[in-house]
Amino acid sequence: MAVLRLILGDQLSPAMSSLTDIDRSEDVVLMAEVMEEASYVGHHKKKLAFVFSAMRHFADELREDGVTVRYVALDESGNQGSLRAEVSRALDECGPFDRVVVTKPGEWRLLSDMEDWANLFGVPVDLRDDDRFIASLEEFSDWAEGRKQLRMEYFYREMRRKTGLLMEGDDPAGGEWNYDQENRKRLPKSKQTPQRWFCEPDETTRDVLKLVETRFADNFGDLRPFEFGVTRQHAEAARDAFLQDILPGFGDYQDAMARDEPWMWHSILSLYLNVGLLDPLDLCARAETAWKAGQAPLNAVEGFIRQILGWREYVRGLYWWKGPEYGRSNFLDAHRPLPEFYWTGDTDMACLADAIGQTIRHAYAHHIQRLMISGNFALLAGLSPDEVNDWYMRVYADAYEWVELPNTHGMALFADGGVIASKPYAASANYINKMSDYCGGCRYDPKTRTGEDSCPFNALYWDFIFRNEARLKDNSRMSLVFRNAERIDGTEREAIQDRAQEILSNL
Ligand code: FAD
Ligand code: DLZ
Ligand code: SF4
């Protein structure tokens, strides 16, 4: 008998486990734009347009391949508003079906809902593993089980061995596993950033833009200009342009930031990877080929592959391994509400204004901006992890909880007490000044920590260290910081704390 197969908005790949055994003569694929998914967080307008348009194009791709697709658009009359209710309606209206097949979603929220569907509908629901990742969840838990520390670097080495990527026999290519020391250059004044691949909206995207404009007018962010690709061909064109022109500089400027330079040498491919328009292993293999062909240096290619084969796989494994409780910890007891400028970019702090401004415009900030600007400020100011997680879920086009939560909760906020990071990524203006040109044009002085012109990151940094001494003192990686803190005499300490209080109360 026929099977109803549900495809979610971030499952846009013909190789989904839910499609492998499809019978084109009788099965139906259901895809539905629903308010529940569009509003469980208030997504950036560009993310909504990207997901809906990519879903519509993927439905066409399946139809061209002979698949029967039932596509429910958001503004279609009769839209039931949730995936659950749309599955129920499809069972009634297009059946009979002897079962529902779906690949597991990328969030605990939706997975626990789906686990009730068989009872609710009275038909078996086959929830299949998502095998678009390089490591299975079993492989991750086998690796993680019993370990005292879950450092990404060791997981990454396992992944290199498993895939053979950048390996010479049993050894890493070039003799080192990690070339990060070579990847910390500041952007020289004379250096031009490369041109990027962007795309004009087609008719389908134009319809979606009108829909988002009317139905989500109050959501965060600018909708236009809308320049993301929305099909597999687009994603592949963006990938090829990156591999050819930009990958060679990826390593050198991986940690650099510059005003009005949102992209630097980053790939802008996470949104395509996360919805299934690109395959992570294939992308890594293509980067390796570029190195073998002499088109990109090893430090760039290793750095890029590590982000995908290492970080992306690691955070996904960790999200599922730690369970739904992971996001509830608050190790640093941080409760301050998110300041208004996170929504508007309206602040005199030039680094934050730049990172948040481009987030509003592009639904994008690169990793160092997310970690060391908006994330670092949230950490130092003791912002509530719930509010910060919610912000990161709302503002980026690539945000899905399996990848957002470990990065924000664990890496940026240290709210998990050190599951992911061996110490908090706390930094003063010194780091930002070293890695960017932000401070040059800022109203604040990056060199001072007290006084009304002193950079807020400085007083907040030391206040963070003083305030969290009891929690962090036993961390051996913090010992140098605490030795430096001891050298700050009582009067100076008081002045720093007063300045921090002043900044915090003006937030
Ligand atoms: P590049 O710098 O070109 O990196 C190449 C690819 O590696 C990315 O496309 C991405 O797939 C992967 N990658 C790189 N770093 C990470 C990482 N730390 N974790 C997982 N994958 C990584 N990434 C998301 O995809 N979605 C999120 O919601 C998200 N939230 C984040 C929140 C915070 C606080 C931080 C610090 C990082 C977050 N990241 C998230 C990771 C990273 O910042 C983005 O993947 C990256 O900025 C996307 O831009 P890009 O494609 O140009 O990446
Ligand atoms: C992100 C998103 C949005 C905005 N809308 C839809 C939708 O209308 N229908 C759908 O099937 N999926 C959507 N998605 C993606 C889901 O939210 C995503 O599958 C889950 O969060 C699990 O990762
Ligand atoms: Fe940011 Fe401080 Fe530098 Fe201004 S001085 S750009 S606030 S780090």
C-alpha cells in the first residue's frame, strides 16, 4: 500500500533517508509551509524567504523526477498551521496510506512531537535516522562515552582517519593535524576582499518575498535585497565560486574582522548545507581536491575541512548525545536581559554596531563576529543564556537548534560549564583591536578600562573575571588570568567594578 512521506524545510535533498525506497507509482511526498515552524521563533525575514523558496523549488525538483508531491503553501486556504495537522489532513484526503515515513528532524522539540504521531494518527510512523552527516549518532556516542573531556580536536582526528581526508597513510597531510597558528592574520589595509557569488530572485522567490513582506512584516531583519540561492544548482554555483576564488585565502583571514566587510574569506555555505542543498562530505572532498591540484594551500583547506568535518559534526553529535536538558544549564548564573541594541544595532560600540548591523541586513555574521563580538559581549555582561540562544536562533539564516545551541550555550556563553570549551572565550578590547580595524573609528578607547571613554569590553572583562573567580579558579587554563587579576590593586579593582556597573546599568 502507499506510503506518505514527509519532507521538512531543512530536508531538501533527494538522498534523504525518508525517500530511499520511494515507490513513484503510489507514494505521496508531503511538504507544508506552516505557521508553527515559521513562528516557534521569530526567524529573520531572509531566513523565512530562503526556506520557503528553497522548499518550493525542491518540490519542483521532485516532481521533475516523477514524484507525486502534495505541497501546502502558507497562504493556501485550509492550511492547518502545523506539520502534525497537515500530516493528519493528508492521511484523510490522499489516503489510504499504510504508514508515514519521515527523517528525524533537527530539534528535540519536533522529534518529541513526532514520537506521538503513531498513536495520534493510528498508522505506523517510521522515524528514520538523518544520514546526511559524516558521523552517525552512534559513532559520536561511542567516541564520547566515558571520556572526561569532549574536545573537538580529538573527535576531528577520528573523522580524518575515518574519511581519509587530508591523510597520508596513518599520518595527517603535511605532518600536522591542525594549522590554526597560521590562520590568525589581521586584514592588511591594502588587501581587497573578494567578490561574492549572489543571485537574483526568480518568480518563485518573488512570490515568497511578497508573502514574507505581508505575513511577517514585524519579524527581525531586512528582507531586501534578497540574494541567496534557493536551488541545488544555485548552491553548487556558490560552492564552486568559493572553491575556485576564495578558499585559498580562507585560512589566513579566518579569524580577522573588518568594518563593512561581512564576508571576508568565509564560504557563506552554512545555509545551503543545513537545508540539504549541499552535502558536507562532498564539499570536504572538493576542498581536498583543490589542495591536491595546487589551487589552495594546506592551511586554508585544513582549516575549512576542520569546520565541517570537525566542528559541524561534533556539535551535532553533542546536541543529540547531551539530550534536551543540555540547554537548561546556567553555569555562570547569568540572568541579565538582552539589551535593546541586539535588535537594532544602535550602539556606540563600533564592533557590535557593525556585527549586528550586518546581521540585520544579511542574516549573516561570520564565526569570529558571532563568537568574539556578540557572543563575547553576552558572556562578559552576564546575559541570560535563554535570551541569547533565542536571539541567535532568530537572527541567522543558517540557525537550527542542533547547531545553534552547542555553539551559543556551550562555546560562546560557557553556560554548560565547560562541556565544549576548555575555558570561557572571554576577551577584552585587546583581542578585538588585534584582529580587526573596529577600534580605530570607535568612540571608546580600547587601551583603558576605567573612565567614561574606556572601552566597555575592558571593564566588563575584568568584572567577569572577579565575579566568576570561585567558579573558574580551578580551571588550569585560567590560572594566568587569575594571577594577572591578583596584580590589580584594591582601588583599581573598585574603579573597574564601578565602571562595569555603570555600563551594565546603562544597557
Ligand atoms: P565558514 O567560515 O565558511 O565555515 C565553513 C562551514 O563550516 C560553515 O558553512 C559551517 O557549515 C561549518 N562551521 C564552521 N564553524 C562551525 C561551528 N562552530 N559549528 C558548526 N559548523 C561550523 N552555524 C550554523 O550553521 N548555524 C547556527 O545557528 C550557528 N550559530 C552559531 C552561534 C554562535 C554563538 C557561534 C559562535 C557560531 C555559530 N555557528 C552556527 C557556527 C558558525 O559561526 C557558522 O557556521 C558560520 O559562521 C557560517 O558561515 P560560513 O558558511 O561562511 O562559514
Ligand atoms: C525553518 C523552517 C521554517 C521557517 N518553516 C518551515 C515550514 O513551514 N515547514 C517545514 O517543514 N519546515 C520549516 N522549517 C524547518 C523546520 O523548522 C525544521 O525542520 C525543524 O526546526 C527541525 O530542524
Ligand atoms: Fe569594540 Fe571597544 Fe574596540 Fe569600540 S573600542 S570597537 S567597543 S572593542
